[in-house]
Amino acid sequence: MVAREDQPGGKRLVAYVVPAEGRSIEVAGLRGHASGLLPEYMVPSAFVVLEVLPLTANGKLDRRALPVPVVVGEQGGRAPRTAQEEILCALFAEVLDVPSVGVDDDFFALGGHSLKAAQLLSWVRSTLGIQLGIRDLFDSPTVAGVADRLKQGQPVRPALVAGDRPEVLPLSFAQQRLWFLGQMEGPSATYNIPVAVRLHGAVDVDALRAAVGDVVARHEALRTRYPSVEGEPRQLIVPAQEARVRFTVVESDSDAIAREVRQEAFAPFDLAAELPIRVTLFRLGEAEWTLVLTLHHIASDGWSNGPLWEGLSAAYRARLGGQAPEWEPLPVQYADYTLWQHNLLGDILDEQLDHWRQALQGIPQELVLPTDRSRPAVASHDGDLVEFHLDAELHAELDAMARQYGVTLFMVLHAALATLLTRMGAGTDIPIGTVVAGRSDQALDELVGFFVNTLVLRTDTSGAPTFGELLDRVRETDLAAFDHQDLPFERLVEELNPVRSLSVHPLFQVMIALQNNSEGALQLPGVAVRDESFGLAPAKFDLNFTFAEERDSTGVPAGIHAELQFMTDLFDRATALALSERMLRLLEAAAGDPEVSIAELDGFDVPGVGVDAGRRCRR
């Protein structure tokens, strides 16, 4: 087997096979045999049958003479038979970032996950004009399967296009919630999104200032204020030529920089009067700087980091050359999305509401968690963080288990968290929150803005199911939720009308997220860039588990970095360390034997919390 990189960043395992004399080889059978012997991540993505292996003059394998494989179907290499299958093959390959895809290739076996699935479905909708749900892809994850599903697809939704705008432009539903929370809480940094980086090299301050202006001019969400008209918030888009970003250069030093970075990162925004972006450049020396770029969540989300940093990098390079960046115009802006979302909700509201009313009927108002203190009347949002790590071996085992049970890695982590909470006394009706990208149309992929939506995943752990059985339940729950992800969380809260409180998050108090989207990076010519700490962000939930996959260039699992942020109003650090250690051990136990009852899984005897646990869980 050889690890090839025929396209930048596209490494893959390739097997070159020479049959014994007088014998022939069936690739599909060979692939199946390899799958039975090797872990999933070690099964080659392509098999190439040769008459002889190329050798050098010294009799060694001539790797440079090995032919480039043509990647076709995982299960026999069938080529597309119709124009529609040919289009689908191209879309699969584009989303998965592989050279080509065959009719029988499995989307998830080639590295697909729920985020890429949403992107693929968006592209299918915009390209072929047919609406499919994420369950369709899970049940039929090949090109051939999706082609069959297209015959039963729903009519496509109205296209998202730029159009006329009303004089008073409303907020999106997600923005409305943040705006009203801001009114309730007063000036707060709870929804700030700061990024801090250390820059070493010759930074052209004027070019950087101009580049920030270029990016703000390109994305209307970054130059929008939110005043109220007769008590109702509106989007007020500032014309590009009038938008003034607060860009400040400050002299600092190594003794003061940590404090100054934190002050800048968590200074509140006045959304009615200020743009939701500001930049401070701290000068530490002749060629040493710290850049703090702070956004308000009302104008950005995690996906937005990609187009934001890529745009800033491209604009800086152009400005160094004395020119403005040359960009293709964006097809739509955030205001267009807002109007489209309001119109779309009118079409789907009843059906989506019916689903969520039924799914969340009788949901616990507040989970019983192993807190160290009573809940205060008003949450301070003060938080702390412990980190833990799932090594590459466990990552690969969880990956394999996900494929065995027809679920995603996120679903495995979700099931483990539900098990943990049940075992810690939270009962068997476990609502857990998560977020989805919310970019349901291809036109939104390169746009900076606040698109994420929050879903409530209600998990039934009753009856002491095996972990594998719980995965089946979680799969159904999550797919149903993803199929009904268009209903804004804010509208759901309004409809279900739970008891409102400044101390309890409505509908769920525990959040889980798996980060596997590309967040981009700032790249400035002649400047080394590395992340800089800005301290802990305010805690929005009682417990918030965040996992970030790491894979090598061939896609092989390389470990999962995990964080647990917790509210210090409720939890001591020792308790959070114990929860982190138990989560890790539970995952190890489930991967070892998923057919064990969740009531019997090991991992809940954690000796010496703060000593033994602290070896793998750290600040």
C-alpha cells in the first residue's frame, strides 16, 4: 500500500496488486476481504491491478512509476449511467473534496459527515431542483441511492435570490433572540466572538486597515446596526462608503498584553449605534503584534470564519500591491436571506411546529444535574473550562462503531453524553441542545452572517438499552430533528412557552457540538501567525461539551480534542474534571463492547478526582 497525494491536501491509501500467474483478481472481492481484516481507516480507497510492479535498476519498487489510480465505485466501480447520476457524482466529489466518485461509493465511508451532508443536499436542491431530507442520504448514501430518492423528492423550495427590500428590514429569527436577550441582560459580552492572533513580522498597518474595510464592504452583515423602530428592532445597513470600523493601534508590552487583550475581547457592543465588528492591533515591538478582531454573534457564526479570514488575507495581499481586491460579487447578502427565511417559514411553519410539539411534549423543564450549588436567581455566565483528549486509537474505534451502526460520529458522542447524564442521576428523558449550520442554500456558503440554528435532541434512555440500541434511538431522534431544522429555536421557545428565567436556559441546559467545518486562517505575506489566548468566553449553558476532530492528510483518525465548559455558579472544577473523565472512560467502554447495557458500562468509578482525572483533563 502507498499513501499518494496526487492533488494538494488529497492524500489517500492506494493498493497496487499483482495477481499470481494464471490468476485474475476481482477488485470488489479484494476490497471486501481487506475490509474484513483491517480497521476501516486502513482499507485502501483504491485498488490498482498491475501485470508487474515497476522496479528501479537496483531491484527496488519504483514508486514514481506507479500509475495514478482512477477512483471509481467503492463496490465495483460502476460509472454513472444517466446525466443525473453524472451530476450527482460530480456533486459528491466536490463536497467530499476527492478526485472522483463512483455510483456505488458510500458518502460517509468517503469522509462525509452531517455538515457535509447538509451542504450536499443544498447543492442537490440548487442544481437539480429537488428537495431531499438528510434521512434520505443516511438511508441511501450512494449516488445510485440518492438518484432513486430523487424520483420521490419533494418540490424544491423557493430560490434564495437578491430582491427588493422593504423600508424597514426585520431581523432574522436568530438575530431577534440575541437582540431581545441583549435588552433583558443589558450591556454584556455573552455573545461576543473574539479572535486573537500573535503576528511576528513586518505588518503593513495601512494595508491591514484597508483590508478590513474591504471585507466589511463586501459583507453587509458586518456593516449593519440594529436600532429599534417603535420598540421593534430593525436591520439598518450602512452604505459601504460610509461604514467606519473601529480600527485602533495601541502600544503595549508583554506585561500588559494579556489583560488588554481580554478587555478588548469582552467589551460589550452597542448594537444600535456601533457596527458589530471592531479591530485592535497591539504593537509589542518592532516586528511583534497582537491582533484582536471582535465580532458580535448577531453578525457572524463559526462557518463565517472561513470567508472572513480568507477574504481578509486576499484583501491584504491586494492592498500590499496598491490595489483593491478583485472579487466576484456575492449572489446574495444577509438581508436577502432574512426576507427569504421569513417567507419560507410561512410555507413550512405548520408542519415543522407539529413535529416539534409532538417531539418535545412533556419535556423536562430543567435537568437534574450533579451540581455543587443551588441555581442562583440570575445566572452570572461566569465559566471555567477543562480539556480532555480522545487518542487516535479511540477515535478510530468510535469511527468504526459509527459505520457499523449506520450513524455518524456526532451521534456516537450524543449517545455517550445522554448515557453519562442518565448515569449521573438526570433521569431517562434527556434533552440536549446542539447547533446546525443553517446554511440550507448554496448561495450562503461564502457569506459572513449569523445562520446557525439550535435544535433540541430529546433522548430516551429508559429500559437500560445496550449502547448499540441507544445508537438506533439517537439516529432516529437526530435525523428527525435535522429534517425539521428550519424552525427557528426562538419560534419554538415562543410556541412551547416554557417557564422563563434568567438562570435556566429554555428547553435544555446541556449542549453538545462536534466541530468538523473548516474555520480558515489568517495568512499575511511575510508574517508568522499563531493563536493568542483571550481568556474564557462567558458560559451560556450549564454544561457545554465541544469536540473537534483531528485527521491526518489521508483522513485517518488522529484523535479528538474535547472541552467541557461549565458554569461556576453551579459546578466546582473537581466535578467538571470528574464528568470529563467519566465521559472519556464511558466512550472507551462503549467502543470496547457496544452490546453492553448502558446501565453496566464501566467508567463511573473515578478515583482521586483532581489527581487521577487531572492527568488527562487539564485547564
